[in-house]
Amino acid sequence: MSALSGMMVHVGERRFDDLVEPLRRELQLHCYRMLGSVQDAEDAMQETLVRAWRGFEQYEERGQLRAWLYRIATNRCLSMIEVRRRRELPMDLTPGAPLAEVAWLEPYPDAWLPATPPGPEARYETHEAVRLAFVAALQWLPGRQRAALVLRDVLGMSARETADVLEVSVAAANSALQRARATVAAGRPERGADDVEAQELAARYAAAWERGDVDAIIAQLSSDARYAMPPLPAWYAGHAGIKDFLQSGALDLRWRFVPVRANGQAAFGTYAWQDGGWVAISVDLLAIDGEGIVEVMSFLGTEHFPRFELPLLLPHR
């Protein structure tokens, strides 16, 4: 390669990076909504950027850079959806599914949410459209319906923009959107992590765990609350069921709860006192409405902690 051609490649890389860098987080979040997995989203985003770099010289012929990148990312996600299992939560587990083959939904750090506001036609705010229940509902939609709903109702793209991204007619894109809207049930409205009452309720819940006070824990829950711990398939419902679980050994340990933000919800990194130290156990997400905590999703495993900049061991207290 000549010095001149090498310089041109370097300049092209710098220009590409400068243009793409502001879009990385929103592309990753788009892929997460589509795929339900942080790691899969990262893989899809990286493949999107590689493909975009290879065709960068011609991108101006394809329209605006953002729309072009969303087209590449969406199609990459659709290809992955065709060959990978749907991401699930214990409550939604496909009957008879071999547990060794189950792919679990993963939590998404609020710190990674982009500042880019949704478009004028969006039906959801950014935090509403990353709630765990919403992302879980998306996983039950066929790929194209999933994409149509995210592009239109979450990102706020127009019907024409959505059709262009999906490379279908406007009529086909609208049809997919209507079917998706009909399938995604409107669940109970949840309070976000910034809601003062939700923060206070979450703090009382965490304090009750740290005291080992089972009655105080139950008092923060709605009467039909659900508690699950993926990747364990079992889950518990209602005050009696959850209380039985807590009294079966969970509160025999001492606990510390460290507040984090995930999926626009109140959340905690949880640590148990084991072998003389506070050991990372799970990242817990709380779904809260006017009746209290309606769902606790406790994602077991230390692999979640680095994403939330949480240590695997806490200092002694």
C-alpha cells in the first residue's frame, strides 16, 4: 500500500469513527430490545459497524447515516432471531423446554441508555421502552413485527422510514406494526426509578432484606407479586408463596443491597455474607406500581456485575 493510500484509509477510519461514535449506544440499545441479551446486542452492534465500515464510501447513496445503520443493525438482528432461541423469563418459560437450552432475558444498565430522544411518532418514552416486561413481551413477537414495533413506537420513525429499514412496502410495514400492537398487551403502568415513592418503597424493601425481616419484605409487595431468579426456572407468586420461599433459607444469610439502575427500574446489586466476606449474588430488578412491588426479577450470576460497575466483593462493614 502506498503512503498516500494508507493515509486515505486512516482519514476514512477517523471520519467513520467520528460519525458513528455518537450512535453506538442507541444502536446497542436497539439491538438489546430486539434480542433481549446484552451480549447478543453487543455482537450485533459490532457486526453492524464492520459491515457499515466496509460500505462506508457508498453510504451517502443510501440516505442518512443513522437510518442506514439502523437498517444494517435491524437486519442483523432479524438474522440472529431466525437461528437463536427466544429470550425468556421464568414466568414465560415455554412448556416442556429443555432447561439446558433456555436462553434467559438479561438486565440492561441505565448508565448505557442514550440521551437521544425518541422521534415525534414514538408512543413510548426511552425508559418505558426498556422496562423488563416490555422487552420480554417483544421477545414473543416474530422478528419483523418486533422490528416494526420498535422502529415506529419506540424510536418514532415514520411509516416510510420503517418500511425502508425493513426493505418492505409501507403497507407491509404497517400490517406488521398493527399485528405487533395487538399482541403486546398493555401491562400495569410501572413507576420508574426516578419516582420518589418508588425509590422510598425500594429502599424499605432493601432495608428489610438487610434486617432479615420477612414480614417487612412481604409488606412492600402487592398481593399478586411474583418473584423469580433466572437462570433458575422456579418462581413464586403471592404473599404466601414468596414468604414460604424466603423462610426456606434465603434469609438464613446476611444480605447487603447496593442501589443501581437497570431497565428504567429500581434495582440492586445483592451480596451475601459468605466465608468472611460480602460475595456478589444477583442483580435484582423491581417492578413497582400503585399497589407496591409487583415483581422481583433476581438475575443470579456474577457476569452481570461488571456491566453495572459493581465489584464482586464488597469491603467489610
